[in-house]
Amino acid sequence: MIHQDIIDFQNKAIALDEKARSFSPGYYYNMQKGSLFLFDNYCPKRIPDVEDEEVLFWYFIIDLYGLFLDAGKYLKFIKKNDASWEKVRLFYDALNELRSVFCHNKPSAAFLPFVFDKQTLFGKIQDWKNRIKPLQNLVNPQSTLNKQDYHDLFDIFLCCANNILNTIETELLKEYEMYYNSKDDGQIRDKWFLELFRMFYNSESAYTRAYYEYMTGPFYPYQKASVRKIKSLFEENAPKRQLIKTLFLDKQNVSKKMSFTHPDVVQYGKVVYNKYFSFATNGVNIRELTPYTLFKDQLETEHPI
């Protein structure tokens, strides 16, 4: 049951992302893909062939972390003020806490205050808890969790994650689709593209991805290249690896990167959108948004290889 639940959820997330990408054509090295997305190349984890509720629960949390906080981190910061989006933000906070319990030196029940605190996620989702049983035996954060506890906790997070996807689809994706149907470049740029740009702009790994692809060709998480070759490439060109960041240094303080809200950064994003993502762009000139396609022109102009 748990195995199939995870598979169904992963397929639902992938289908939702594909729906978002279907609104607008986009090309990546002549491969047609959607230009904008909900999740940045989400890679669902293979489900381990075990019947251990504790293992499957933590496996599911790591998979959720990869989807929401690695591939879709920007969604937490979308500027919506309604109660539904408050639950999205609280879900991100709870998920981040759970992942930290699993990956760091914390007791396994350290996240339980999130279950009962009325100001966190679980105090706000009474209308979502269609599959959830009372967890009164988990009140003590130092309690030892048993098999049934982990099964119940899995139900909580599966229920929440599915409802988060439903909220994203009905409140965000529906809005994006409306903008595409009306060919509203301004709204798509300001409410979708610039949010994705912000995620990449504030991500250390995005610059490494862009640089790697700039030097070697299409970026894939598991590209067939030797570890030694990649390491050598990075070491030999270490000064250049920072070259993208140098495009956004504060002219008044050259050791400091400009904030994303700086007019020069926002203007850069608008120029890139208008050139490669707007309805005025024709055919294969439309790009899939990746760190590389976002910074490619500046790299080729400012730092030719």
C-alpha cells in the first residue's frame, strides 16, 4: 500500500509539471521541452523493496524534500496572501524540519512538536485530515515511535503533500494557464519567470550548473564523464567558476552581490525573458529555462572561452 501510494504521488507531481511545461513550447539543444516549469528536473527516488514503515516514511520525506525544496523551492515564496498558500509555506517549514531530523544528529521524534503546535502546519489542516488518525500517543517528543506510528505519520505527510499539489494546481497553475491563454507576457514574466529567476539567482548550485554546461555542453545530473575529468575542469578553471556571479556585483561595493530586487538584476531578468521566453519570440529561439540558458548570453559576451 505505501509503495503504491508513493508511486502514485510521484506520478502526480510529474504530470503536474508536464502540464505546466505544456503551456509554452521551449527548446533545449533542439529538444522540445516546456520553457517554464513548476519543478526543476525533479528526479523521483526509486522505492526500496522493503516492508518497513519507518524506512519507507523517511524515504518518502527525502523524496518530498527533493521535489519541493530542491526542485520547487521558489513556490514557498510566491506572493499569495490567502489561507491556502499559508499552508503551502507551513508545509515547506515542516518538511525542512523533518529532513533535518533524518540527515542531522537529532532524535527521531524531534519533529513531533510540529504535529501538535496550532501555529504550525498541523494546526491548520483539519480540513485535510481525511486519512489521518489521532496521534495522541506521540505527544511526548522523546517517545519511541513504533511501526503503527510511522504508518500514521506517513498518512499525514502523504495527505498533506497531495493537498499541496492540489493547491498549486488550482491556485497557481490555473492562474498561469489563464495568462498563457490570454498571451499576457507581463503577468507570465512577473509572476512566474522572475520567481524562477530568483530561485536560480539565490542558489549556489545554479552557478555551478551554468558554468559546467558552459564549459562542457548539456548539463545532466549524471552525465557520462569521469569524476577526474570534472574535478580537473573545476580546479583548472576555479577563477572562472565565479564568473557568473561577477555579472551581478554591486558597483558601489564590488565585494558584494546585488540583491535580487536591485533594479539592474530585475532589468536583466526582463531582458532575458523578452528575448527568449515571450510570445514575440519565434520557434526554436524559445528556450527551456535552466541556469545555463538564463546566463548564456552574458557568459559568451563577457567571458568567451
